[in-house]
Amino acid sequence: MRQGWLQLLALALMTASFVVPPMGGSWLARLLALLCAFVTLLGATLGLRRWDARAEGASDLIAVLVGAAVPLMLLEGPGPFGGAAPGLWLFLAGWVLLLWRMLSMFSRLPGGGAGALVAPALFGVALLYLWQVLVVGFAVPQVLLPAPSQVGHVLATQFDVFWLDFRQTFLKAVLAGYAIGCCAGFLVAVIADRVPFLGRGLLPLSGLASAVPIVGIAPILVMWFGFDWHSKAAVVVVVTFFPMLVNTLTGLAAADAMQRDLMHSYAASYAQTLVKLRLPAALPFVFNAMKINSTLALIAAIVAEFFGSPILGLGFRISAEVARLNVDVVWAVIAIAALAGSMFYGVIALVERAATFWHPSYRA
């Protein structure tokens, strides 16, 4: 909403936090809270009078940044936590409303590239911030949910251990299995397209293989290929083979009949039709399978490490630290896996954008 009614509601909650005892905290925290309320009032005035939208957005941003420091400073003091500090949570509720208003404004801004990442990045940072405040404020036990600051401390102090685990799982097992599985699925799909009975025989098997759980095939492949990364790569091959096969076969059949007739009228051979027409038409389907497999491969490798692994690997680290109740280490490994999987997916999406720029989905 363009008007400043949301800012006024946020201001009312922040103001009420000063009269609901006890808010506690140092004089600096109270000063920052007053500054946040003043800037929020300024933004509401700009919105109600429909002045410059950029000035209104800047005031919201300043109020959010200043107000974010208040709960952190209050929770560092000796004051009461949890449900015994209603003033703190009233202020935080007003801050969340103000953040909602700012993110809504940023999400409507035109433009692409780095500008399109501003709202998602701020939203992610806000989630981490709220996670930190709620866990510390309600004194959640570390064994249930550690604070992001604890997870960050573990990442910083045990980076060398996590790097060895990452290299064992991702750089060896995931990348090798992903490359073999995707290439094999693509080549078999091209052969099956040329030999129809092979395609009719493999498609039912793909559904059967997709229904087999990873926990069923991982112990068998570990016994076949050993406890090192080769068995995990084999699990990744099995998981990624059939999605690539099915998507490639679907993409090869996506070429229009009129386009095929045109190639036939030019006396094009099967190989020419495949290279110049059918494979380019299948590229969106192939990249879709590659993006799906990018997440499946990492999940398969981590799960496979639960059933036998040397003293390295992300999956091994999770299973070992859960047994020791080191939940902060487990969350650090989860963060590494999530970041690696997201970056892997993003790289494939960028390559897809460059290779299939002609596709209608990328037209402005």
C-alpha cells in the first residue's frame, strides 16, 4: 500500500512497547528505539501526504536498520526474556510490520539483474535475524534449535573440517555421479528415440526406478563399490539417470510435425534432423532435467553416506554429530549443503539462459 497506514500501525506498536513493562535494556537501546519510532513517523507522514516515494522508502530502510539493533541490545542485558518481556515483543511486532512494508515496496521496483535480488536477500537476512532474536529471547535449548550466531561460529572455527567433508561429498561423489548419470541418460534417450522398442521398454522401468527409495539401493551399492566416494557416485548415477532419460525423450518428441515435414522436404537425413531441429527443441527439457538432478544428486550422496563412509563427508558429519548432540554442527553442515545445492542450481540456470535465449519463456 502506498499510504503510510502500515507505518502508523508499526509506530503504534513501537510506542506501546515503552509503556508496557518491562522493556529493560540500556539507555542506548531506548535511544535507538526512539529514533526508530521518529523515522517511522516521518515515513508515515511522507506516505499519507503522497510525497516522494524514494524518500519514503529510504525512511523505512533507516527505521528497519536502526530498529533491528534494539532487540539484540535488549537481549544482551540482564533483563527478563521470553513471555516476561512483552514490551520487547511489541516493539519487534512493529518492526516486522515495517519490514513487511519495505519488502513490499522493493518487490515492486522495476529492473532486473542485481536489483531483482534485493528483496529476496533482505527477506533471507530478516529470517535469520528473527531466528536469532526468538531463539535467544525464549532461551530455546541448543539441542533443539541453535541460534544462527552459534552456527556461524562453528562454520568459522571448523572450516578446515567442513572443507574436507565438502570435497569428499560434493566435489568427488556428486559431480562425478551427476556427470555420468546425466550423460548416460541423454545418450540412452537419443538411442531409444532411434530404436522405438527400446524406448517403450525403458519408460516403464523409469517409473519403477523412481519408486525405489535411496535407503534401499544405497547399502547395496556401498557393498558393491566400497565405502569411499565411488559408491556414493554410483547412487547419484542411479538417481539422476532416469529423470534425464524421460525428459530428453519428451523433448525429442516436442518438435512440431510441420517442422519435421519441412526437414523431410529438404531431404534432410535423420542425423541432420536430429542435430538441427530436434535436439535444439529438446534443450529446455534437458536443462529442466539437469536442474532437477542438481538437487537430487546432493541429497542422494548425503543419504548414501549414512550407510558406510570413511571419516569424511557431509552425510557422515551429520550422522556422527547427531549422535553426540552437537546440533550446531549439524545445522552448519545443512547450511553448507543448502548453499552448495543452490549455487549448483544457479550455475545450471545461467547456462540454460545462455543456451536457450531464443525460447519464448525468455522473451520480454
